[in-house]
Amino acid sequence: MQRQQVLYLWLAEGALDTGTIAWAFYDGTQGQGPTLPSCEPPFANGVAALEAGWFLLQSPAPYLTQPGAEHGASYLPNEFVFVRSIEI
């Protein structure tokens, strides 16, 4: 039986080779699959995730910034979604 793991990486910019600034990991294997570190970024950037065998499912849509809004609180841009299937 296969289960999925999903990894969200928020990168510094909209390119896969820029640094990871935040991440979230969701484990559909209920702990039966490989885990990722929880206190530091699992990958330095999106390219490293690809090299480790993760599949890129979604990259961020381009967004326009409004002058004066660069210091406002909002969602994190540059969200990349990766998945991998684990045999359990």
C-alpha cells in the first residue's frame, strides 16, 4: 500500500534555488515512513528536495507587490509543494 507525504517549502524568492525560510510537513504514513527534521529546514532549497526524490507538485503563481505593503502581515509568498509516495 502506498501513502503520501507532503512537504511545503516557502523560499526566499520564486526560484527553486533560493533559500528555505519556512516549511511544513504532513505525513500520510502515520509515522511509518521516513521522517524529516523538525527544528531546522529539511532542505536548504527546492533543488535539494528534488535531488532527494521529492516531486514538485505546485510552484507559486507570480504575484504583484503593492508599494507600501512590503511590511504588512499576510501569507508567505513563494510556496512550493512537494510530494512523495511511500510504500508501507
